[in-house]
Amino acid sequence: MAPILIAVARRVHLMAPILITGLAVLMLASSCAGTKHEVVIKNTWSIVVDDLHTGNKSYNDFQPSEFRLPDGATGAESLAFDRRGEGPYTGVSDGRIFKWVRNKSGANGVWITFAYNANYINLPICKKVSGDETVCGRPLGVQFFHKTGELYIADAYLGLMKVGPRGGMAKVLATEADGVPFTFVNGLDIDQSTGDVYFTDSSTKYQRRNNTQVMFNRDTTGRLLKYDARTRRVTVLKSGLPYPNGVAVSSDQRSVVVAHTWPSQAFTYWFKGPKAGQYELFADLPGYPDNVRRDNNGGYWFALNQEKVGFNPKTHEVTPPPPGTPHLVGIQINSNGTELAVLTAPKGVTLSDVAVRNGMQMWLGSVELDYVGLFDHTMIQ
Ligand SMILES: *[C@@H]1O[C@H](CO)[C@@H](O)[C@H](O)[C@H]1NC(C)=O
Ligand SMILES: *[C@@H]1O[C@H](CO)[C@@H](O)[C@H](O)[C@H]1NC(C)=O
Ligand SMILES: *[C@@H]1O[C@H](CO)[C@@H](O)[C@H](O)[C@H]1NC(C)=O
Ligand SMILES: *[C@@H]1O[C@H](CO)[C@@H](O)[C@H](O)[C@H]1NC(C)=O
């Protein structure tokens, strides 16, 4: 039990993940019942690739390189790369956007402050690690529009924002849609052909700091939104959604895939073609998704907080997966909704973003960890 307790304590320390309360209940339930679980804790990361022809799986254990965040910052929830391929850029717990700058004359690099919001400059409390995120902001989704080099930011509290290619102070573009204020702005992606920004407001009832309530109360007040690059107006594409989180524009730029943390599903919203305006199930997921990104083959990588657990919404009782169940933190799904690979990690690690680059780099972001991970390997698609 000890390693699990440590993992849980670490999660609590590093800020509320979606299932903290659930895991606490789980611990209580199993100790009260007096049952002894032999839980296998595999202390490695692994990519498990499905061979769709034979049904065989191949395993590849690895240890990611860790790019530690500075100044006590944590929580690189979303990763972005600019048009020159530099980065990653990421939003962190104190409201800033960092950029990883490689040291050309050495093997390493440094994180620099790339962008910040007005409160970071104007309010001294926002320069403290313990600043109130409802005031100091919490950037979650970040992506570039490559034609202009501008970075768009989905800040959980401050709204949809953007900053120019040289960074600096980000400006707020929108804080409401259809007269309903944003409450929990979360995932974001950009149609690179039009500049339109697709993003989510995970709930219109609960803020990010209350994110466990979204799951436990089966909240369905989330919205899928679009910021029109030409009219500069936000429209509601779909409302009444359960925990919409990450979004990814499809590689054919006709639809957007939306990850629903609860109930562990992904949906497709078509914005072009014969199905325009429809919202359709894309895939059932084996865990709780955060961000979703295109892979290099027309499919997607979903970052997972963890594998699914049984949950009773009335009692909030959690049924753990069977002992020895691998700890899932990512899944790759092709454009037809078929699983291609999964990513597993040591217990206690949760992921928010899996960004594959150049056919051999897998960058790993997490809203809970104090580093960004990188795995370099030719098997990554
Ligand atoms: C892959 O699957 C086939 C068919 O099930 C089996 O005969 C073969 O031994 C497997 N190969 C490996 C490397 O496991
Ligand atoms: C870059 O790397 C070189 C060689 O390792 C080192 O001397 C230098 O201090 C580094 N510069 C920075 C800004 O980290
Ligand atoms: C949200 O969290 C804050 C701080 O923990 C708490 O004071 C507030 O009551 C919560 N709101 C809801 C609706 O749960
Ligand atoms: C998706 O399904 C179609 C029809 O079954 C098939 O032709 C296509 O090759 C599949 N695409 C992928 C990426 O598996």
C-alpha cells in the first residue's frame, strides 16, 4: 500500500487532479474492508503498440528526459510549438507561459518567461507561487496560428487570450458567449487554414479549482465554442456537454475531435462537409482524457489522467480496477476510432498532453507534474 499512499500524497501536494477525492475514497474503502490488494506498481513508462493484423502487442519501456519548470511552477498542461519548430511553450501554475529555449552551444536549455497576463504585472500577489489562480490566471490550452505566429491561450479564469510572436503581455479576446460568461476555459486548437479557434468551456457552473465537482455531480453544462478569426466573435457550437476538455482539429480540417473527461469519450463535431453541425461519438476511451492532439497519420493521441474506475455517482464510491491493471496515461486512436497504441506510466503520474513531433519525439505535459517529459524514439507515430 505504501507506494500508492505516497503517490496520492504527491498528487494532493501538486494540486487537485480530477480523481483525488475518488482515490481517497478508494483507499478508505479498501482499508475499512480489510482486504489486502497486491497491486503491481510497474515503475517504468511504456508504449504498448497494437499490431492490428496479428492482435499482438509490442512493449517498449522508456524513461523520459525531464525538463524541470523553474520558480516553483508546476502543471505544464498543454504544449505548443511555433512555426519554426521552437518550444515547447506551455502555461504553468502561476499564470505565465514559458518557452523552452535550447542552448545552441550545449546539450541543455532553459525555460524563459514568454508571455503573461496583466495581473502578473499589476498585482504583486501574482508573482508569488501561492497566488490565487482565480485572480492570477491559469493558462490551460495553448496553440499557435502559424500564419501570423500568434499564440492563442485558453486561460481557465481569464478567458480566451492571445499574444504576438514575440510574447509579452497577452490580451483578452473573449470572456463570454451568448451572454453566458466563461467559467472553466480549458482546451484549444486552431484551424490552420482559416485561423478559427475551437475551444471548450468545461462547465458553466464549476471553476477549474472545483473540477472534481464536474465529475462527481455529473455536470453537463460544458460548451464547445468557436472564435471566428475574421469577425472576432465567439459562437456556441454545442452546449449541454459533459466535461468537454481537449480539442483537436482533424488533419483534413473538416472536423474537430472533443475529449470528454467524463464520461471517458471522444466526439466529433463537423464544421465542413455533409455532416456539418453534427456531433457524433468518435470513440469510447479506457481512461479520463485531458488534451487530444493529432498524431502524424491522421489519428490522435489522447492524454489520460488515469485508467477508468468504477464510480457510483450517488455515494461517490470508487471501485478500483483489478490489481495489476496497467496505469494508463495515453491512448493513440486512428481516424476510424481504432486503438493503435497505449501509453502507461508509473503510478502517481498523470498526463495532460501527448504531443508527437517529427515522427520520433513524444513530448509529455502534465497539469500535476513539475516537469515536461520527452521521449525520443523512432517507433513514435
Ligand atoms: C503474433 O501473433 C501470431 C498469431 O497469433 C503468433 O503466431 C505469433 O507467435 C505472435 N508473434 C509474437 C512475436 O508474439
Ligand atoms: C550553454 O552551454 C554551454 C556549454 O555547456 C555553457 O557553458 C553555457 O553556460 C550555457 N549557457 C546557458 C545560457 O545556459
Ligand atoms: C469551489 O472551491 C472553493 C475553494 O476550494 C470553495 O470555497 C467553493 O465553495 C467551491 N465551490 C463549489 C461550487 O463547489
Ligand atoms: C478506415 O476505414 C476505412 C473503411 O473501412 C478504410 O478504408 C480505411 O483504410 C481505414 N483507415 C484507417 C486509418 O485505418
